[in-house]
Amino acid sequence: MHPLPLRTSSLVLRHFVPEDAPVVMSLNGEETTRRWLPSHVYSDLAQAVVSLDYLIKCYSSPGDAKLGPYVLGVQHRETARLLGHVGFSPLAGDVEVSYAIAEGSRGRGYATEALVEACIWAAGAFALRRLIAVTASANMPSRRTLDRAGFVHSCDEAMRFQGSEQNVSRYVWCPGAASAPGN
């Protein structure tokens, strides 16, 4: 297992730091985040600071994605600009992965690249036999990203998701079964 930060050809996956709060606030206020991940939208910078402080503390307590959130910042390797996140958290006996990339940085494979690297890392770091992802069934860009990252669609169902009852698609990823980015 590789220690953090993780480096890919385009990205650095790293722990968040308090100075990331203004960028996180901006990223989480983008139109697609407001639409697909409304629970990630902050009302103001103070709320973003509190939320980020909580996520940073979770690196050490509990320090395990099976017990609490473990969210990494996704930074562009060349420019050092924070582009989004990839995170892991417990969900009904499994660990769920979530991710988001800045609207202006999409279409370059960064989400797939971050997902593949982070999932391989998390499987080793937290001794996970599988990861799950849940996305709104209507969120086709997210579903295509999961497919490219080697996740397998397992089912569609109605559930409470992001604050409302909606149709979601569940995906499963197992170590060793991940595809290369872009496949």
C-alpha cells in the first residue's frame, strides 16, 4: 500500500488542510453539486470551515472508513489547484465511495483517475473486500465515471438519498477488478 499523498500522472490525492476551506466552499456551491449532492452545499464559509475541520479530525479519530468518513482532496499535480474530493464512509455495513470534480475540470478523466487510485489505496489501507457507490439514477455522467473506474452496476432502487426519496443506482468495486483509467 502506498502512503499518502498518492500521486497519479495528473493528480495528487491528499489530506485536506484548513486552508482548503474557501476552495471547498466554492466547489461545493457549483450548480451540479447543488443538484446532485445538496448535502455537500455550505451556506457560508464558516460552515465550510466547520465541516472541513470535522473531516480533518476524522483522519485520526476514527481514522478508518469503516467507522467514519475519510475524505481526500484531489489536487491537480501540475498547478497544485484543488479540483475536488474522493471520500469513503460507512454505509449499511459496507464502505461507500463518493467523489466530485470541479465543473471546469471535467471531461479530462480526473474523476476516473482519482477513483481508481483512491479505491486501490482504500482497499489496502482499510482492509476492504469491496466498495460501493450510490448515485442518482438520472446522473448519467456519474454513472459513466463509475463504469470507467471499474465499478459494476448491481441494482437500481428507490431510497432516501441526498435528502429526498429518489431512484438510485448502486455499484460495486472489488480490489483487483478495477479497470485502468479511461477503459
